[in-house]
Amino acid sequence: MFRNQYDTDITTYSPQGRVHQIEYAMEAVKQGSAVVGLRSQDYVVLATLKRSSSELASNQRKLFEIDSHCGIAIAGLTADGRVLTRFMRTECHNYRFVYETVM
């Protein structure tokens, strides 16, 4: 896919009637990987599929610790997941500072 003047906004249609931002999002979903979570009364298990984009690339982490009692599994592009992880960690730290208890 190449960038042009019609891919800057999700409300801009190209002359062919396409919305390029939606096509970019669909391509990002295709490049993601699966995450499965199972919960019982006492335990939670998260499993991810780690795949590399090429033989030379290394596998990327898909499970992150948010706080000492909770974590997150990423099923998509790792860069987006890292941003979300950083935000969630900040929220947990702020909550612990204000209320002096875990979230």
C-alpha cells in the first residue's frame, strides 16, 4: 500500500470510494496474533501465539505485567500494545498513590 492524499483521515474517501485508513487497520489485524484466556474460580491462564515477521526477526513479547496482581496479553501489533501497557501501568501507579491500595 502506498500513501496518498486520501489516507490522512477516516472520513476522507478516495475517488474510487475507498477509505484507506480502514484498509490499513484491516492489514494491521492480519499481522497480529491470537491470544486465548481461560479463567477458573482460582486461576487465570493466558496463552499467546508468538510468530515473527521473518526468519531473521525475533519473537516479540505478548504478555506484560501491569502491576503485581494483574497483567495484559496483546493480540495485535506490539507497538500499540506497549502504549496501552504503559498507560495501564501509569493508571495503576496513580491509583495506588491516591488511594493507598491496589486497583
